[in-house]
Amino acid sequence: MRKFPVILLLIVAVLSGCGAKRMAKGPSDVVYVVASEAVREKVRTAIDTTFSFGIRTPEFQHYYMTSWQSLDRIREYLYYPHTIVVVDMNVNDVASRLVKGLLSEDRLESIKRDTVALFALPNTWQDVQTLIIAAAYDVDKLSDFIMERQGWLYSKIDQKYFERQSRFLFGRYEQKDLSRKLENKYGWTMRMPSDFQIIHEYHNRNFVWLGRALPYRWISVSWANGIKTEWLTANGLFQKREAIGSLYGQVKTEKRFLGHKFVKLEDWDALRMWGLWYHEEDARGGPFMTYAFYDHKSDKTYVIDMLVYSPGEKTVNYLRQMEIMARTFRTTGEEN
């Protein structure tokens, strides 16, 4: 039987005495990376590049920040929501002993066979937590190996981020009555956090505007019968968003810094547009994100638009929370 390191025995003993796992504490938008100084020099660029994505708000804000930590603090960072442990398996240190205690014999053998490996261990110590193990016997190969698997690594962290934020948004005070009201009235619905409300409904324009204040977060749903092919093009969606801005009230879309990409929004193939909005008269502005897609069940084309106004704060987090709301969008195919 393989002997477990003392650190693992202590942690397992504590967790087993606590019953159910507690939700991981700490910031959701920080990825902690624990590595020795020698290993850090070889892989830092690959990992930092993996988490370099973000948006203008108008200053550039990252979705995630990486925080590099030394091995002597490994016990502390095993409990955070997103932690990556980078290990040189040739060295007998706390990181390699941790990995040898955590991974199965098959996985340990795969590292020896392939010389490099990445493993995602969800909910290892806490609930809604991702622990990533990047281990190598040939550390010189590890940087290229991570670069080739950036999409996989990013998605593992991102999945837990959305799971964690969903629990935060849709807790015990979720407005299920408001969601049912929208479904009964319009044939579509989405999950509603406790502090969102209907700001305005334009019945003759198929437009519902929801939001909350302090900080200001608006999310609206527009729709039209059939396939509105123009909404599914870059220029057409820009024009549609200009029309939505007029309903908000003198809100314009900045033509610079616009981005477009076809993505999956749950089961729909959607065109996503993002960039900056501004007010025609007041000194206000910030980031926005818009999705357009056709729904076969209801035979309608929908546009979900989101914007944030929160100067001086990390507004990208508020925008991503509304993305989670958009991911809960559903149609019934019926409208009263």
C-alpha cells in the first residue's frame, strides 16, 4: 500500500471530521498557481497567456488574474476555488509528494510514460473547486504541452466559475414568480436573481427590459417571428443594438473595439457581439455583450443584450453574471 504524505493525512482527517464539504472560499476571478521558483521560470508564460483573455470596459480587464505562490504556501492555496499546482516529479518536495498521494497508480504511470500530464480534480478539498495538476518528468516539455492545451485548461477553470456564480446568483431568494410571469406572458423565460426587476415592457416592439441599480446592470430580450437573417450578421446586429439603445434612452454603440464571434449559447448557434456603449449626452459608458440566435421551437429570432455601468469597479464580473442569466434562457413555443 502506498504511504500518503503527512500533509494529505492531516487534510483528509480534517475533512472527514467536517462531514459535507464546504464551498471553497476566495475570489472566483483569481487562479492561484503554486510552483517552485525553478519550475515557475519554465511555465509562467504559458499559464499567464492561457488566462490573458478579457474585455475593454473601457480599460482592459481580465476575466482571470494569475497569482503565483511559492511551495511553502501550498497548504493554504489547496482550499481556494481555482488552484494549479505545477510539479517537477524528479524532485522530492511537497508538490511531488502531494501529487503522489492524490493521483491513482494509473495516472502516476501515465506521467512517467508521457513525461508530461495535466489533470483536473474537481471538488478535491472543497465544494465548487477545481484543482489542476500539471506534472512532468521532463519539465522542459511542460510549457509547450500547456500551450497546446490552453483551451482545455481555461475551460476547466471557467466551468467552475460559472457553477460558483450560479449558486451565488440563484440562491434562496431567486425570483421564480418573475420567471413564470415572463414565461406565461411571452413564451420565454430566464432565471432571475433577487434584485432584478422589470424596468419597461414595449409590447408592440417585442422588447422587455430588466435590470437593477448600484451598480447598474441591464439585460433586455428582443424577438421577432421567423428567421431575422440580418440580426445574425455583424452589421445587422450592430444596427439592431442601436435600436435597442434608443429604447434604453440615448445609448449608443461605440464602433471601435467591436468584436463578433459565432458561439454556442446553450443549445443555440448564436452570434455574439461585444464592445463599449456610451450615452449621447451624459458622461456614462461601459461594456456590453449581445447574443442573437434563431429558436426552432418558437420559430423566432431572439436578441439578448446586456450592459453594465459601474465606474471604478471590475465591471467584467458583473457582465459575466448576466451571461449566466442569459445561459438560463428558455422558450416554450407559446405566447399569450
